[in-house]
Amino acid sequence: HRYWKDELLSMTGVGPMASALRSTSITSASSTEEGGKLAILDVAGGTGDVAFRFLESAGCPERAKSSGRDDITITVCDINPDMLRVGERRARDRYGNDIIDDSKALSFQEGNAQCLPFEDNSFDLYTIAFGLRNVTDVDMALRDALRVLKPGGRYLCLEFSNVTNPAFAAIYDTYSFNVIPAVGEVVANDRESYQYLVESIRKFCNQEELKERMEKSGFENCKYTNMTGGIVAVHEGWKPLE
């Protein structure tokens, strides 16, 4: 998962965007211009794995040492309050309290991907990593993602997908259905959860199907990028300019 999440970070371009924004803010501080802002929403990211990557790439921990609110904000939204508590505790242990309490660069919000607790046109970037296949109504979640994005905002979804090479697919299926549940039983004494993982991946839509669903939900310029032979894929789309 780490490699794929690192690739997701790279694809978002958060690092370069943050550098440009902070440079603009420094220039604006000595002029009449108003600096820009960047609002990121990470859904189903309760433990903070993706959000922490954004924070570090955007230089938020260093910025939190100064007074005032950060112009870059990352909001973690998850339906599971226990996961959010874990994520917030990890963040405070890792970065200190200022990044949450003072600079407000990071926040945690309980919410359902199908009906997010945010106003329309709130975020520049929406990410969801390995969470969309667990949503009851995928199309509803896609429509709400579109709603909370600002015009011109970008949506990126990292999810398990469909292996494209037939020979590799056969090997991967054998491994998934026979090895993964057995490992779960030995390591975590929880074969059922690992079995569900495998089955949920197989039941989820393939690359082209998800791309079509995004387009039907209103996203433009939709495309996907396969990783590791299609074991996972990153789908992306843009909210139309209004």
C-alpha cells in the first residue's frame, strides 16, 4: 500500500502546488494581493496515511511552527469515529498539537462519503484511497464528491482494480483466494475479514466501468492509470468550470 499511496501523492502534485502557493503568499504579504489557498479532502482516510503524506509534501509541519492559520488545509473524513481518533492521536504524536489546534492545517471530521458534511464548492482536491469499494452507493458518493469540489477541482481515487494480463490474473486470483485468507487466519486469527477483502475487490467495477460512472456523475476529462499490472488503479476527473 505504501508504494501506491506514494504514487497517489506524486500524481496529485500537492508538493509543487504548495511551493507555488507559499511563494505567492510571501510575495502577497508585502503587496495588496491576496495569497491563494489550497483545501484538500481525504475521504475514508481515518488513520491519516494519505493525509500525512500531503502534510509533509506541503511543508505544513514546518509552517505550524509559525503563528496564524495555514493557507493549506487537509481534512480527513471517515465514517468510523474510532479510526479518526487513531488518526488524530497519530498526528499529535508525530507533529505536535499546533498543526491541529493553531495552524489548522489538519482536521478530522466524521462523515459518510455518500452525504458529506461539507458545503458545496469547498475543496480543490478530493482523494479516496481503498475506500470507494466499501461505499454502499458508489454513484451517490461520486455525485457528492463532485458537489463538494470547487469548480475546476480534481478527484482522485486509488482502488483495487482488474488485472489486465490474463496469465498474471490467473496467478493473482489463486494467490488472493487461497493465500490471503490463510495469512489472515494465521496472523490475525481473522480469516473472514481477509476473505471479505478478496471478494469485495472481485465484486467492484473494473477500470472502464468506474471511469464511465465518474463521467455519468458529471466529472470531465476522466482517465485512469494502472499500477502493478492493474492490481490497483488511480482514477481521476475534474469538476467542470461553472
